[in-house]
Amino acid sequence: MIGLALAAAGLSGCTHYQPAPKAFQEATIQPYRLDSGDRLRITVFEQAGLTNTYMVDQAGYISFPLVGQVPARGRTLPELEKAIAQKLQQGYLRDPDVTIEVDRYRSVFVMGEVGQPGQYSYVAGMTVQNAIAIAGGYSPRANQRDVDITRKINGEIMTGRVSISDPILAGDTIYVRERLF
């Protein structure tokens, strides 16, 4: 009985993480949402002085010439294009043509049982397996079936267990657990 109780107590620690909620899969097919750490290439047609690369700062804003701070966190690229164009129309340009592309995505973090845990550049279309490979592959003690991902979805931080073939998003934290046997 005591052995059974100890085994149950030991396994109860394994239930801390739940399978990934439905929102995890939905987030991978939604339009990309900007956040701190993204570097954007903003082009204003025929306005060389405004065309440049801009970082989304820790507060979630970009500092844009003439108009100042523009909120970027949580917006899609078309939403931010529209916001900048509207601000430029307020006394600066008659009909601004603004286009934005992501120059560099925010980093992903790979932790746990990998060769070199750390912060790595995100590339669109990356999977868990790609991120683990970039981090030096699995350690000899790694659980190679699934991993835990922590992801911000709609401003809420969620953690769930996913397969190594699942896609990841910029800003994800991937944790490779140690196998039991």
C-alpha cells in the first residue's frame, strides 16, 4: 500500500501540464500578431525619410517619425499599416501608402533536455523539431515524444503539451522534459 501511495504521489507531479488547449492550434492559423522584440520594415511610398526598420519596444510601441509612439502589440500588419497611415494623414501627408513586413521575428526559447538551451531566432513555418535541432538536438535523457510549450494567446499565457511535429510561433518557450526511464 505504501509503495502504491508513493507511486501515485510521484505520478501526480507529472499531471502539472495539460494537453495543449484548442487555442494552441487555432493560434497557428491566425494572422501574425506583433509583440515586443519584432523588428519591422516600414515603407511609406515616395517618403524615403520615413522608410526604415523599427523595433517594437518592451511597452509594445514603435516610435515613428512625425507621429511619435504608435501601439503595435497585438495588432496584425494590416492593422498597424492603417494606424500609421491615419496618423500621417493628420497634417503630414495627403494619402500615405504604408506597407509593413516583419524584418525579424521575436525569438523563441528552448529549454530543458537539449544540447544548448537558449534563445534562438524564429523563422516562419518552424516546428518544435526544427527548434530542438537548432538548440543542439536532444540530450541523452530527453523525452523525445512530446514537449511543453508556453505561448501568449490573446494576452493570456498558456502552457500545453504538444507533439514535436507541431508548429511553433515567435515568442514561444519550448521545454523538453527528462524521460522517466
